[in-house]
Amino acid sequence: MGTTLDFSQTYDAPPAAVRAMITDEQFINLRATRTGATTVDSEVIDEPGGGRTVVVTRTIPANVPSYAKSFVGETLTVTESQEWAVPAADGTGTAVATAEMSAPIAFAGSMSITTDGSVTTVRTFGEYKASVPFVGGKVEEMAKEQTLRYLTKEQEIGRGWLNGER
């Protein structure tokens, strides 16, 4: 059994603009560095028909409790992948999302872009699974908490980006 993540970011912009932002390599690199990454390597691949694949690998300080230092170390390398399907005409759509880490934990889930006509929502939903005996649940919760902080900061950066702040 893993730990579930379900988080929504909201933007006052059309879905097509939000999708363009979150699959833009400059935005991807900006959000990574502004959320503490010490190194970033990203790639955006345009797929046939309008789909897009985003792959970003970043190294971040491992700010973890002492019980986790032995298997995480001082830094954590995270490789995140988003495989965005061909969008609907209005820019809404879905993606398969995964994150592999240099620690014994991984994330698998999905993302969606929806709108109610005035607000666009990006929802990230999935599950963390840690392969650490006895403390796996604690490690999953720690990863979830760090991801929630990251996604909250990403939303702040995204709102600025959509308002022309770069």
C-alpha cells in the first residue's frame, strides 16, 4: 500500500495557455531552480498529433530527517516524466505522470487540465511507494509533504509566468 497525493493548482488563464506554460522548457527550468534545484536537465518532445512529453531531471537538497539520511544522502535526484495526450480543442487534457528518485521511492499517477470556464485547474493525482522496510510509510509521507510544498510554489511561479513575470 502506498501514500496518495491529490493536489490541484488553479490559474486565471485559459487551459491552452496553462498547458503551453507547463510544457514550456523555459518554465520547467525556472520552476526547478526557483524551488531549490541545484542542477536541472529538461527535454520537451512534441509527439505526433499534438501530444507532448516532458522529462526533467533535477538535483535538490535532501532535507530529510536523520533516519532517512542513510538511504537518501545529502541530495536527491528526481526524474519526472509527463506524457501529455493530444489536447481537446480548448486545451484541456490528461497526462501520465511518474517520478523516479535516487532514493528507494517512486511516484506513479496522472495529471489533468480542466476548466470551469473562468478558472483552469491542474490536478496531480497518484501514489508514492517506498521500498524501505519499517519506515516506508514515513518516507512516503515525507515525499508527499515535500511535493505539496513544491506544487504550491510551482503554482505561485506559474501565476507570475502567466502574468508576464519571467
